Amino acid sequence: IFTAKDLLLRDRLVLQDLLDVTSMTVQQVLLKVSESVAPQPVAVTQIQQRFLPTQLQDLDKALNGGLPSGVVTEVVGCSGLG
């Protein structure tokens, strides 16, 4: 097991046998690893930005900073474009 993904994708019984620990310990380890790698949820009301950057510099520039927050935006293009 080299990454958090490796650990989280393993069956709990396999981990229990592999690590030679109790099922409760496996559950605690999985919870700690999950908490450390998962992004913290953010309520929409907490987002103060007017625009949400796409991380694509040229697109963000064309959109004056990114996609507008608080609205539904549909991005479309030619078939096979992306």
C-alpha cells in the first residue's frame, strides 16, 4: 500500500489481515485517512467570489475571471472539442 487511494480501495477484511489489526482499528484508520484526503464541504452561501476560476488561464481571461457563481452555466462546443 503506497497511497491513500491504495488503502481506501482495499477490502476491510483484506486490510485487517494484511495489517494484522482488529476490524475496529481498520475502521479508525480508514476514517482518519478519508478525513485527511477529502476536501472539506463548503456551503454555496459561504462562497464569496463573484466568479469561480476554471484554472484554464485563457478561458478565465475570456470569462472575466471564471464562471459566474450563483447561477447555472452550460459550456458547449463543437463535437470532439474536449
